[in-house]
Amino acid sequence: MRRTTRARTGLSALLVAGSLGLGAAPAGAAPEPTPSPLPLNALNTQVERQLGTDSAGTYLDRATGKLVVTVTTDAAAERVRAAGATPKRVQRSAARLEAVMAALESRAKITGTSWGIDPRTNQIAVEADESVSARDLARLHRVADSLDGAVRITRIPGTFHREVAGGDAIYGGGYRCSAAFNVSAGSNRYFVTAGHCTNLSANWAAASGGPAIGVREGTSFPTNDYGIVRYTDGSAPSGHVNLYNGSYQDITSAADAVVGQSIQKSGSTTKVTSGTVTAVNVTVNYSDGPVYNMVRTTACSAGGDSGGAHFAGSVALGIHSGSSGCTGTNGSAIHQPVREALAAYGVNVY
């Protein structure tokens, strides 16, 4: 998978609301006001907290606009309905899917592959890029065949690898990357970007050869793919992302992406592209080390987009890590969930 680098940008996409139903008011009583439905990401977070391992994953039903929660018991299904989402009984539990991924990790950890949970099919969705040899692909299939139909393998074009390009955006160590989101802690201002970018340099500029605007204060890659740079030029930039059309999207909150959700990616090479979330809890086996608990989308990207923003409307979702390329309008892009990075550094979007 190619990790792509470049500048920060954003797109607007409306969050689909989950539904919260109320019973009829008693005869003669004034009707109670109906509370606004929770936005998709907020409802997903609430359900995940309530169910934990009693759910094997959630996804957005694009036909109905409702959050679907996979469960293995009737009791869990009732709790899902009470929360305002739609339950779906499935065969494999969260523990079973985690065991399948552990088997892939121990028996089929091959450079050029990635895998993650697709709750829509209650399977682990594996991608193998063009660098995976016929011999390794056969080994991958043997492991998959031993896991009782829990694994789906797809061959994809391109290769998963890190790609840093030159251009306009954020520059450090002779490389160009994209910034994702401006964040703050107290009076200090920072931006977050990809860790494989902040590994490259301590000082970052807004133009090639220009003066430094910030200094690296944290970096994590591989295993994770996030880093943070503190502004040192006295600036206090706005908390929005560039849409590359003369306008900007304000970012007001952060959440974890949901399978089936529409997202947008903004980076300084391919600018703004759109896609859909296809898997979560994804492991990507880059040539220079694996990353874990990532999110896979169909957004297109290219060299220079690394560190850019994945978002839905005003909600920050992720930091662009890499991709295996793009065919037409269909890509296979990976992002680092931004909430993990915010928690690691004790910062917030604003």
C-alpha cells in the first residue's frame, strides 16, 4: 500500500442520522417534543459503548440511512433497538473475527496485504496487491480456507507502499506531506499529520525552502501512523480544511468512521476526493512495518496526500496513511483514526 503525502484539505458531507423512535403520547396529554436523532457517528459511539464485544461491528445501511448493528443474541438485539439502531443477527461474534485476524497475523503476514472487519458480510476482508507473489497468494488462500469461510480475499491493482512527493503543502527534510487538522491544547496550536511524515523531519515549513512554521512534538510509525507539529511562528490558524475550490470546511468535532459511511479526503496532490468506508480494524502490512486498527475507504489518493484529512461534513475522521492507487474513481485508501491521535497527544480539534 502506498502511503501518500501532501497538504491538508477537507470536504463537506452530511452525516446520516440514526433514528430514535418515541411512543405515542397518552390521550389528552400534550405531545412531548421529539428529540433530534443522533448523528451517525454519535449513535455508533453510543452503541459501541453499550454493547462492547456483544456486537460484531456496525455499518450504515445506505438504502435506509440507518445504523445497522450486528449481534449474536436476542438480548443484544433488544438493546440495539432501544438505542435507536437496527439489529442484525450474524453467525460470527466479535471474538471470532478477532481470532481470525490473529490467525492471519501469525500465519499470513505478507507485505502487500491488508485485512480488516467488514460487518456487512460478517467477514474479514483481505486485500492483496500486485507485489504479492503467486506463492504467497497461495499461502494466503490456504490460511483463509482453514478459517471456515470467515475470510474474503480480493486482488487489487497497485502496491501498498509509502510515497512522499515534492510540492506545495507542508515540507520537512526535503519531503512534502499534507497536514490533516489543526488542533489545540490550552493556548498552544498544532496540526496533526501522518507519523511516517513526521518521522522524516523535526521542522516543517509551509513552502519548499521557506521558514519553519512548526516543530515536531510527537511521531508514531509503524504500528500507528500519526504525528503532531506545534506552530512556532506565532500563528493561530483557523480550525478548518481547504476544499480547493475557494472555500473551506469548518471542523467542529471528531469521531470514528462507520462502514458504509460516505467520506471525503483532502490532500495537496489529488485535492478533494470522495469515497465510502469499507472496513475497520484494518491491519496494513507496509514494506517498512505494519500498522493496526486503521480504516479502509474507496477514496482516491496519490503521492503527496499522506497526512491529509478524511472527514464527513464538520466531523474529523482520520489522517491519510496510504493507498494502493486509484482506478477511475475507485481507490483503496487507508486512514489512521484521528481520535486515537488526539487522545495520544491530549489535543482537540477546534
